[in-house]
Amino acid sequence: MPESDTARSEGSSGFAPAAPLELRHVTKRYPGQSSPAIDDLSLEVPAGEVCVLVGPSGSGKTTAMRLINRMIELTSGDIILGGSSVLERRPDELRREIGYVIQQIGLFPHQSVGENIATVPRLLGWDKARIARRSDELLELVGLDPEEMRGRYPAQLSGGQRQRVGVARALAADPPLMLMDEPFGAIDPINRERLQDEFLRLQATVRKTVVFVTHDIDEAIKMGDRIAILREGGVLAQYAPPAELLSRPADDFVAQFVGADRGLKRLALTTLGDVDLIQPNGLAPSGRRVPLASTVRDALSMILTAGGQPLTVVDDDDHVAGLVTLELVGGLLGTDGALDGALDGARDGGDGSDGASGAAGEGGRSS
Amino acid sequence: MIVLASAGPVIPVFGGAPSSYACERANRLFCPDWVSQNWSNVLWPALRQHVVLSVVAVVIGFVIAFALALLAYRRRAVERPIILISGILYTIPSLALFEILVPIKALGLSVRTAEVALVSYTLLILFRNIVTGLRNVPDDVREAARGMGMTARQSLWRVELPLALPSIIAGVRIATVTVIALGTVASYICDQGLGVPIFQAIQDGVFKTELIVAGGLAVALALFADGLLVLLQRALTPWSRARAR
């Protein structure tokens, strides 16, 4: 992980860049309520992976997240972070080692951007020079100009800038785990997509273990390495990588929650580079051009708007890689075997020879 | 006889230098000469006493109200009783309150009595503003402070109190102006402050210069203190004026 060198060199306060997280039979019962808010929830998040908690309101997804940093105390069960139980830690010390981003962000209005980012390092007693270096580094990491931004107050920022500062603040002390509660929920759709992409790029660099809460299944599929779908009453309905969730929903609840368009969502996880394109075989390529990195779903949309005409797929150097047609896409979806084969191949580390090359999950999000 | 008898006592005797005699005798409302001759021996000491009287009252009132407000912020149950008691203190007419306090042995006709009364008028204003300021801190900010690992004390001193400052200082401004105004009444029992020349003028009946000057000084002092507190707030809360660019 050479990309994380900067984060690691600054974060020398004694903990690893990422830590595995495990929830063991976690139950939360509020006094005076007959049914638990979280019911026997068990899941493991490997170090450096994004686990999305998703579900309808009342499913306890935010509660489950807040149990991890002990904003809420669990009733029974255990939560293991980096090998030791969070229950053995002092809550405030534990929280300093867990990045925390909430929907309203909660920047401190009376502090400048730089002071906001310095919050946890100050609590940890870093010296001033180190904090200043770290704060500038993080501003750059989230795509903000330190010179221009560090002295501003939150009231002087746009919604997107506030969100970025919120993420920088959560990352400041290089926590091994990040908790994000609908972090993009209050952002307009266009900026939300941009922030999601930015976060995925950022995550590819810092490789934190992330628990991400959302009610939006599309966001879950885009952001998650694994998705935990919770149903009402805090019961885990299914915990699986996005591709598996879409191809093999565990029950009707999951199928309904991921939506009737789960076929299209699967196409969105696959790029044209992952499928066997039709070779033009000497025919002059015609029709609209589409980059190899596009998702099959986008390609399908372009074919449909072009009245069903095939598209020419081109790589980064504008060389023709092949053609994509309506029939090809229909074949991927219709005969269930083709796309599932690719997805299985990706999961089992197989060769993906049965219709599409592997790594659909990875390929779909590396753009 | 009647003319002499009525003219005699109404001419004030103190500080009556010959040069201002004509003015006083003419019984005009305002005699500049009287002001310049009595500034250093009457007005300036009264003003200084008044400043001390007010500052002491506001500081003591703030310390008590601050402690009570923190208590009420943590334990909501005590908020109503505190508001009730300080509200009763606030509504007692000031002269009546002085009369109630004077018979108390430890107080009597002293500055202490005046201060107790003045402090009691600041409590409700200061308490309410401090509690309101703290309660108005946005929930997401409090949540973020806790979620990042601040202890309750760190969150209070580093986040919640700074954000409550505009409301707290607004309370101090009202309390200060109130105390400066009421402080003139305090002279009734303790012979201190700008109330002294005012009461003197009321007793004298006709000569109004000292009443006007002392009253004017009280108003000027209130405005000056208020302005000073505005400047203090600006210095302490630069963020409150930051707006989107």
C-alpha cells in the first residue's frame, strides 16, 4: 500500500492505518421497548474494506453504527476492533481513534477550517507544527487549497466544501476505522455523485476500514465492498458483496429492497472492459463511440437512445476495442449464466472465461 | 416673611461658590458653573463609586448565574425552580427590596445591602441567557464533539460555551445596563454612587442641575459600558460575522 505512505508517516501516534472490525451477536434493547433495536447482529469487516449498512427507516442502521464508537452502549454481545473489545476502552479515548462523519457534518462554527481539522490531534496532544502540517496535507487530500481554505469559517463554505472538511477532520489522526452516517445525504444529486467518486478515490489511497450508513441502495452498491441489509427490528437480512446481493438476493425482502431494476444495477457494476465485445471483423466501425471504461448500463442507455444501433467501444488511446449491441447486453442479463459467471469468477478468483472477465465488483468502482 | 421663608431653604448650600450663586438663585434648570465647580468633589467620586457598585454586582451576579446555568444545563429539573426564584427576585420593586434587606443584621444600611439587591436583579437575565445560549448549540455540533472523543468538560469549554458567547454577552449587556440604572436607587441606603446627587436634588426640591448631570452621567455610563461589551463580543466571536463569500 505505497499510496498510504503520507498518511502513515504523519499518523505516528501508535495505531495501524486500518483495523478489522467484528460485531459478535450484538443486541441493543432500549428499556421499556418490547422488541430490540438491534437483534443479534454479527458481521465481520476486513481491514481496509467499506461495509455499507443499508435498510429502511427503523432498521437500526444508524444505531448499529453508533454502537461501534459507543455513542450508544450495547445491551449484549461484543464489538472487536483491531483485535480488542471496544467495551474495554474508555469511550472518549476510543472515539479519538475512530473517524466520525455525520450527515449534518457538525463542523464547529466558531473554529476555522484548520482548527476544525485539528480537533482530534489537539485532543491527542500533537505539537502545533505537526498539526499544521497534517491539516494542510488533509486539505490537499480532499481537494481543497490549504492556503485559501484553512482560515475560513464553516459559514463561508459551500455544502460540498463542508463535507470535504468533515471527512478531512475525521481522517486527521489517521484512525484505523471510519464511521460515516449518511455523509452525503444532505448534498444535491450532482455534487453527491462527485463526492462519492472523490471518497472512493480517497479510500483507494488511505485504505481505511469504513462503516458507511445510507438508506439509498444505489449509494450502497456504489460505495460498498460489502453490504449489510438490515430489516425492521435490526435484523440482518443479508451480508454480501454488491454483485452477489444483486444476483442472489437472500429473500423477498432483499429482492424488493434492491429493487426490480437489480438487473440494470448489475450492469452498472460491470464495465465494457469486463465483457467479451463483438469483434468488428473488418467491418468499418460505425455508430457512436463509447469508452471502454463505461459501465454496461451506460452503454445500454446509449444504445437505447441511439434507437438500438450498436456502439463502437474505444480504449484510452482511441483504438477500437469492439462493438457492443443490444443483443450482447441482453445476453449478459437474460441467460443469467453469463453475468453471474463473471461475478462468481470475480469472487472465487477464477479465470472468468465463461462470458466475461472477472473482478466486476472492483472494475465497476475503479473508474 | 413668606417670601424669605420659602426662598431660604431651596438654595442649595453645598459647593455653592459665589460665582454660581446667581445661577442657582435664578433657579434655572442647568448651571454649567455648578458642574465645573463640583465635578471633582461631588460628581467624579459619585461616578467612580457607581462604576465599582455596578461592576461588583455584575461580576458576582455572573459567577452565581453561571454556576446555576451549568447546573440547569446538565439537570433540566432544576431549571424551573431557579427561574421561578430568580423571577420573583427580579419582580420585587427595588425600593421594597432595599427595605426588606436593611433590617437584616448582617446587611443594614451598607454597600453590602445594595450589592445583594443589585445582584438579585442580574440573576434572572444572566441565568436565562447562559442557559439559552448553551441549549441553542446545534445538536449536530454537540454530537460531532462527542463523537470525536471530547469529554463532556472539553465539549463544554471548547465548543458549547464559545458558541453560547453571543447569547451570554447579550445577557451581560442587559444586566449591566439594568444595574447601572438601578444603582442610582441603591444610594437611598448606602450613600454611594450617582444616586447621591440625585437624591440630594430631589430633597432640595427646586435646584435640578445635579439631578440632570448625575442622571446624564448614569445614562452615559450605561451606553459606554454597553458599547464596551459590544466590542468585547466582536473580539471574542469573530466567526459570528463570517458570511458566505
